[in-house]
Amino acid sequence: MTRNQYELLSRRPFYYIKVEGLATKRDNIILDLLDEDVVIKYYSVNSYATTVDLLITRYWKSEKTARDFGRKYFKGEHTIMTMKPKEFIDMFEKSLKDVELTDEYKENHIYQKNIRYLETEKQLQGKIKNNKHQYKCIDAYESVTNYDDWAICPNCKLKPLVWDFNNGSSTACGCGESIYNHFSIESESIMSYIKRNDGSALNYPHNALQNNWNHWVRTGEVLFDRKKESELNDKW
């Protein structure tokens, strides 16, 4: 698998702006008291235009661009939201079924840009599916950002995908029987570390998974076993 194919396995999310001005907050407090649906507004087009329609909401693929834009036009009255590519596709396709595509939509350049985003992401998801069949893992696993710092599995010859979750993190490659029964290198969860260190997260090794993986590749030694984590906590 080439580097480009590997990096494609972790598609960047879409970023968009939820506008939370004082007037909007005031109106939503009233609506909430009346037990009515609150209004959520998103940035759409032009300097300060907002909308409640996700079809004509403006999206970015760069978090920095979205944050810079939000700070410039909305200062502290906004939140940067994220939407994964699959969520974007599902949302857009469902919305397209539920609305009448009037000329107002068709002439809206933000809507047209979003349609292009939709078609591009659908094509990329197809490529991702084809590339990911080499791995034994569920969709939660994604490619690492620091590609060059991770060693290649000596058995299947793949760079690992990783999954970070509440109880720690783990790797997946092409080794194993199925997506639910596969080989993994793991790292200790931050909560386990805090418990062992009297409530402190100081010096928690955030690159532990990478170190554990690379150590296993070099030596064949597994440094951490999640099954023993409970025993580790009980000890401390």
C-alpha cells in the first residue's frame, strides 16, 4: 500500500461554524421555557449571514481556516463544529430527499459547492473501502498522522491503523482472523495511569502506543496487555 493510499484511510472531517450570538441565546432560552425547539444557526455565506439549513451551511476541510474565519467575523459568539465525511454524506443525502430543490437552492453557490463536496467524498469513500479490505479492523481505526514514525508490521507488511478511545488505544494491521478478532498492540488508558499515580496525569506518555508498536516490531516483545490492566489497577 502506498503512502497516499494509507493516508486516505483517515479522512479529515468537515468543519463548520455554529453561531451563538446573544440574541440567539436569548431567543433559545425563551423557546426552551415554552418547550419549543431551539433554533441552531450556522454560518452560510457573506460576512455575517446565518442559516438553520445544513444544505447551505459553509464547510471547510481545514480546521485552521474555519477557526480563523470564526474569530474574524464572530469573535467569541461561535463554536467550531465537526462532521465526519460519512456523517456529511448521510446528512446531505437524507436532506436532499426531504426538501424541494427550488431555484433558490440551485442558484446558491454554497449549495453547489456542498454538492461537489458530496460527490468527491462519495468517490473517496469507495476508494477507502477498497484500500481498507487489507486490514482486519472495524471502521473506528484510522491512519496515523506521523506516518514516518511508525514501523511496518513484519508479518503483513502494513503500517498500522490506530483507534483512540476512553479506555486507551490500540493498533490494527492485516494480522488476524477477522475485523473482530485481530492482532493489536495496546497502550494503557489515561484513567488507569491516573489511578496508579494518585490522581495525577503528569508525565502520561501520550506516544505510548507508537512506542509500544515500534518496540514490538523491533523485538517481538509486547510491552502492555490490556487484559492485565485491571490487575495493574488492583495492585495499585
